[in-house]
Amino acid sequence: MKTFNKEDILVLANELQFTLNDNEIKNIEKEFEVLLVQLQLMNEIDTSDTKKMVYPFDAPIAYLRTDKSDHVLSVEDALKNAPKTKDGYVIVPKVVK
Amino acid sequence: MDANKSIERLHQIQQQTNACITIFEKPVQHKKEGKLSNWSVAIKDNFVMKDVLTTAGSTILSNYIGVYDATVLTKLADEGVSYVAKTALDELGMGGSGLTCFTGPTKNPLDLKRQAGGSSSGSAAVMAANAVDLALGSDTGDSVRKPASYCGVVGVKPTYGRISRYGVIPYASSLDHVGYFTHNVMDSVKALEVMAGFDLKDPTTLIQQLPAISNVITGDLKGKKIAIFKNVIDHIDKVETKQLFEQVIDACKQQGALVSEVVMDEKLLKTMLPTYYILANCEATANHANLVGINFGLAQDGEDIYDIMKKSRTHGFNEMIRRRFVIGSFGLKDENQEELYVKAQKIRRLLVDQLSKALADVDVLIAPASSDVAPLLESDDADRLSNKHLISENHMVLGNFSGFPSMTIPMGNINSLPIGLNINAKAMDEQTMFDVALGLEKVINYKKVKGEV
């Protein structure tokens, strides 16, 4: 059975690029306890001969669109929501100082 | 309805319900003539609209201005609708209460002490307040059909891929559907006839065309094969809900419908919710990896890009979202993937097989959409391991696993609050679903509740 401790949570949060306070970590641990019981229900189901279902319909889309550009976002639009821009680029803090 | 009156009404209810994120200064109408001219439409705020704030209910997108139109918005605009507002939702569509939007909780106009349901909370609320003719929503677990139940309106989730999702901010791509609310079944048919269709910009849209339905269906229940989802009924403890449902069944029989019962594998049904939880959170954590505050979104200052991302994401997502991302990310870890994510994908197939079998010899499968009326705002979390919670409260997720069409219509009122009836049909067979819904709507003859605002 899976386990999940504070360290695991902190590693995941770091990978996910956010932080969690102690209270938030406790809440995740609580949530996980419920999930573990629910997962037990899933483990009781025999899926040894079952293929996974990724999307609702196994209907492959078989078309090729014409080879020309379509719904292109202009540079102006692409940068419209960026916090800082200059000369068509998004500005971030210097990497090499 | 008149779009200016619609805007006036939205302003009237906004302070008490908090249903909208943006109410337009004036109606946005691109074309005067069309199949839906004179329709006033509200849009869940996870549909991207050009030059309009599009937040998905999240702080991290609270300053995001759309730079293009979602396909479905263009389709409706081409048929003459007037857009009047963007509505509140649970953050990123991830919730069922309508309480987690960055602008605060949505309150149910029929009883301001209660939830409107979620995640399409604002869209359901503006419908309940009779402020618009059509409200767009999205449905990943039951995010249109459950609020429809709580707000006494029609809520539709068509077949997966029937309506393009281009321009809809995703939650879990294998489960996400565009859905919508209307005041009656015929309106929901007319709306789908406009919104449906293949879209090159969304490769998951269906190539199969929606047939013309509005001039074909009659609502005649005679000979219609209606199956009752027995497991759902068995775990409902609210007597009034069962009574309303029984009245519907009796009326169906009187109209000549052939009513039967379906019992699905109970052990399997108990896995619906954890399966959903795993799939949805795993997909969501991947889908929202792009919300970092660098190229768009609400950025926080930082020393380097990692610092900016970390601060922006910590500030930009509420605790519940970060919790779900952690659990989703846990399920996607190499060492856990087989046991969690892949296991859930396999159980999904078994559940869909059950639903397919249940529908094989009947036209529709029906059950109450919720076991009770809208919960109070401060309602405690339900017992999340009870059969009522695992089965009766969350059965509509089968429609998302399968992609089969599923809708809610009002079933009646309990102490002056509405509760809905859920109707499910076979894949691509919206026509039968609507035909039976039209018949049920006639026999139920629902009396709308007069709201508090």
C-alpha cells in the first residue's frame, strides 16, 4: 500500500513550483488518508485482463489538414498578457549575472 | 429576452449572489439575425473571449485578457446571440460547491443561504434568477448537471466531442465537456444544434454530425424504454427525493413507457469517485503546468524565473487546488503510475462497460441527479466513504467516463427548493435523450420556485 509523508509532499510541491504551509501539509495528509481507504476499494477490483481507457471513444481522427498556417496568434497578441516585454520578448530576471 | 434587461437583472442579483465575474457594460452581439437572435447568453469564465477578462475563477488568471474567441462563442455569435456576462466558477472548474472562486462564493438565488452547486455555479445561478436564456458551462464530473439540479433548470452535457473545446480552459482533458443550461428542453435542443460540430481546432471533436432534432422529437413516452438506476435509489436516504422520483416513474408508466430496473456491480460503482479523483487530478496537474506567471497570468516578483514561478503559483492557486495538484502529481510519479493512474484508467473501462450494458436494451437510464436539494453554504463535508456519497451523490461522473450524453431536468421541489432528474442515453444519441426529456418535462410539469432576489 502507498504511503505518503511530509517529505514526499514537500518534494512534490517543490516540483510543482509552489510552497505549502504546515497547515496545508496537514490537510493534504488528511485528504490522503481518505484517499487511501478509497484506493483500497479500487485495489479490490480485478483489472488483470482490462485494457486502460484513455479517452471515451476509440475513434481515431483520420484527417490531414492542408499544409498552410491557420489561426496564428500575432506577436502582439501573444505578448499582450505578459507582465514584462521588450522588442517582442518576455522579460525575466537575468540568468547570468 | 432583451439583452439590456438581462444586464439590468444581473446587476440586480449580483451583490447578493456573486454569480458573475464580469457583467458587460452593454450586450456583445456580432449579428442581429440568426437562429438564436434575442437570446441573452452568459458565459462561464473559463471560455476564452477576445478582449474580455477570462479568469477561470483563479487568482493566477485574474488579470488575463482573452486574445481569441472560443469556437463555441463564435458559433453562437454567428446565430445572433447577445453575450451579457462571464460567470463565476469553482477555481479552474475543480470543485462542486461554487465556493472556491477567487471572487468569493456563489449563492443560490432561490435560497441565499445555499450553494448553487459547482463548478458552473454562476451560470446555474443566473439561470435560476431568470437573468439569461442560455448559460454556458463545462462539465468534467457533473459540473453542469449537479448545479442544474440545485437551481431548478435544464443542464446538458452532450456526447464527448460534440461541442468544440477550443478556447475552453481545461481541467481534465479526457473528461472535460462543454455543457450548458437552459430553461426548458426545447431550448436545450436548439442551443445544441447551433453549438455542435466538428472543429479543426479541436481534434477531439466528433466527425459524426448531430442530426436535426428539434423538428423530429415529440416527447411521446409511449413505448419508450426507461431504465431506473437502482443502485442510486437504494442509497438515497431522503424520503421526499424518492417520492418525487416514484411520481415520475408512475407518470411514465401512465404514458405507456416501458419501465425497468438496472442494478450495476455495486463493488465497482463504489470506485467511481476515487477513479475520478485520480484521473481528474493527474490530468489537471499536467494541464495547469503552464500557469506560471511568466508569459501570462498574475505574476509575483522574484529573484529568478523559478522564484517568480513559485511565488506566482503559491499566491495564484488556492489551497484546495495546490492539494489536488500534489495528489495528481503523486499519481503520475513513475513508481505510482501503474498502481494509481493506470489502475484508474482500467477501472474507467470496466465502469463504462457497465453503463453500456445497462443502456444496451433501453432508450435511457434515469435517476435523481442528487440525493437532496442544494446544500447550505457552510455545509460540512459529507461522509466521503458512505455509499450515499460514493454512489448516489456522484453517479453522474459515469457520463464523463463514457462520454455518453447526459442531462438534468427539474424533477420537483422539496420545501420550495428544486431537485433534478438525470437522464442518460447511448453515445451520440442526444436525440433519444432529448425526446424522453421532453416527454418527462411534460409529465413533471415543474413549477418554478420564486427566488429570494
